[in-house]
Amino acid sequence: MTELVAGSAAPGFEPLAAVFADIVEYYDGGASACVYLDGAPVVDLWGGVADIRSGRPWDEGTISVIFSCTKGLMSLLAARLVQDGRLDYDAPVTRYWPEYAAAGKQDTLVRDLLSHRAGLSAPAVALDVDDIVDWDAMVALLAAQAPLWAPGEGHSYHFITHGWLIGNVLRRVTGKRVGQLLADMIAAPLQADMWIGLPSAQQERVAHIGVGHSFAEGTEHFVHESSEWIERGLTLRGALPRTLASPDGGFNDPQLQAAEIPGAGGISNARALARAWSAAVTETGGVRLLNDETIRRATAVQSSGAPVFHEPEPWMAWGMGFQLDSPARRYLTAAGFGHDGAGGQVTFAEPGLRLGFAFVSNQMEEADPRAQNLIEALRELPEIRRRTESSLVS
């Protein structure tokens, strides 16, 4: 490793440290990467620059916006509530949120919200920042809106609205705001630094997001090649920039970081996220979030193939909110499940390998190889190869 990188890699996992060092040396900004195996960290690395404006280094305590990796955390919360018998994937949304019956949505199921089949991938009206930081206003708007297609009959990625939709169901079930629910069910039991709605006391730890040239160009190309409803869903018709961040706006705005925007606004680091995904599949710090049957149900394919609104291939595959292994997102095995985030963030769990993985960066790049290079290096390690072969046999 170089002086730009700190942390540790257990014996046998040193190749990941070398790959991570190359990432930090080659790309602007900073990053953290972590792998848990059998409930313990075997790779825990960080480095680079947390704020290119001041040169502040990315240190052990740096946290960053994780974008749609937040949806993965929301899906873990939903799965745990299903496991506890408090939520039913097959129930109509109106069982928990009666107002949602408006405008022909009365038959929408909870599984439709989670798997991007709700028909509310974009708002019907233009929004601004004041709108999207107001939870009550956003859930009331979505409850009243007519669906853009018949719920359950097709899918299209709900870039930002996903979080408010499933989040309000979880709030009605538990009586807790989603930030508090995340703290109570995952962050506090695991002693993991993660928030949906950042406390002001943590603000100084947040990395400043840089938008790389590849991400800016890639986003423009993606929007150009997609349906207009894709852009409307991504920007909420004006509340967010296409790149989700600008030097002082988008998710660089402390107002957005402090708000509960559970489709994209979570803040954490790789250590905390890998710990959570590890706990999803194996006991970690005395915590096991999901049992095997819950994982089986939550990772059954719900949505795949061509979406309702055109967007370029490759297309994702979805379980109950979880991204599944597909040509668009490769994990270590076909059983892997997790969620990535805009600009290069990747988080996932591997049940058969008893593994949790996370890569987080404040430098947004498009179709870049950073996380995938780490995953491929991990795949080739003797211990991971042995476990993979064993899981295939079993």
C-alpha cells in the first residue's frame, strides 16, 4: 500500500489492498472498501481525499453519501419486518397506508413497491428542494398520484421515489421514522455508522462529492437514450441535478443530507455497510438480521428484462428491493444480493460464502471498474474460490 491508503488486509487478502491502492492513486477523491467473512473484517481500507477543495484526507472516520445503496438498507429493514411477522410482502399497501388507494392504486402490493412495479417512478409535477426534504409532503403527493402504468404489470426503476414509498409503509408499520428505524434495527445493534437523515454533529465527517467527467458524460448519454420519464424520475422534475450532485447542490447540500430521503440519501462508509450486509447472512457482532428462509423469499426474482420506460441495456434484476446477480451487476455467485449506488458505490452479501462487501467513494464515475476490480480480485483468492466451489456442491 501507499501513504495514500490506510487500514488492513488479513493474510491471504493482500491482493485487495493492492487493487485498492491502485484505485486511490488513479482516481480523484477518496474511498473506503471493506469485506467481512464469517462475521469478522478481513479487509478494511480507506484512503485518498475526502474534500478536493481543501485537500482534507479521507480518514478512518470519513463518511459519504451512498446514493441507492440506501435502498439496500431499506430492503433489509423490510425483510426483517417480514421475518418478524409485522409486514407481509403479499399484502395490499392500503393495509398499512389507507390513503394510498387513491387514483386506482388500491390493488398495489407491498412487493410492487419494493420491486419497482408500483407505477410511481417519477412525480407528475415539478418539484424543488423544499418539496423533497418534506417527508409528509412527498408521501402525500405520491399517495394522491395516479400510476404511470398499471401497478404490478411492469417495472421501471424508481430512482428516488422508491424510498418514500416503502419507507412510509415501514413508518406506518412501526410508528418510527425511517432514520430511527435504521438506527434501532441495524446501526445501533451493529455499532455501525449509518444514517438516513444525518445529525448535525456528524456533518464535519462527510466527504464532498466530486462528479467525474465520465459520470457527467455517461449520465447525459443515459438520459438521451432513455425515455423522458427516466430523467423525470432521476431529477424529480427539477429538484435534483442529473448528476445528483453539483459543487454546492444536490446531495452535497447539507439540507438534503439532513433530510430523510431513503431512495438515495443514506450516509455511511464501507466498514459499516459491509458489517450490515455480513449480518444479513451470518452472525456478526452477535447480530443476525435475516434467516435463510427470509433470504430465500426476499431474493426471489420479481422484476427483470425490459422496463416499461425505455433505457439502455444491460437491465437489472430485482427481488424484494434487492438487486440480484445479473449482467448489469455481478456479485461473486448467483446467490449474491445487495444494492449499488450512483457513481460507483457497491454493497452486497453472499449467503453461501458468509460474506459482506462494500465499496464507497466520493468520486462519482460512470461504468468504472473500481468496485468490480475489487470483486474480481476477491473472487480469485484461494479461500473465496474454495468457499464458492463448496457452496456450488452443497
